[in-house]
Amino acid sequence: MIDPREKGHSKRDTRKGTLNQKEQRYARKKLKELVINRDWCKGCGICVKFCPTKVLELDSKDKSTAVRPEDCICCGMCELRCPDLAIEVLIEEGGENE
Ligand code: SF4
Ligand code: SF4
């Protein structure tokens, strides 16, 4: 009988440190540009908090800005989480998907 506490059998740990399918789709791509619509950005900071590589910061006018675009891994979290649809992650053509 399999001990559910053994490594690989714990339901609680299976998602830890992993990306879901949607995140993986973005993660294989190369960034072309992070388009931030400053008129739509309300400065909530959600994208800043969710970005795993600290690419984004709020500027002096409380608008999201890409301060370290070279660190972007194209996970798409900022675009997916922005409640105001103010960020678009543009991927280099020739990426693996879509
Ligand atoms: S999540 Fe959207 S609205 Fe909020 S700071 Fe980021 S870009 Fe602006
Ligand atoms: S796509 Fe991911 S890594 Fe790139 S800025 Fe958005 S949240 Fe950060």
C-alpha cells in the first residue's frame, strides 16, 4: 500500500512551486514588449505583487512601469491579474506557442 505521506503522493505539495498550464504557456515565450496603458492603470499594485521576478514597480504617479523588463519570464501573471486590463505581454514572433 502506498503511503500518501511519501514524496510525490501528497496532494498538498503537488502545486507547490509549480506553474499552472496557462502560466507555462507564457513561460516558454520571449518578451517583445510589456505594454502598459497608463490611462487604464489605477495603481492598485496587483501586478507588482504578482510578478515573480520583480519586473514591475509603481512610479511616482502610481502607474505600473516595467523597471526590469530584462528579467521578465513572460509568465503572463500581470496581464492575467490586472483587473483593469491595463497590461499586455507581447511575445516575440517565433515563440513556441500560438
Ligand atoms: S494591476 Fe493593472 S491597474 Fe493595478 S497597478 Fe498593475 S497595471 Fe495598474
Ligand atoms: S509577464 Fe510575468 S515576469 Fe513578465 S512582467 Fe508580467 S508578471 Fe512579471
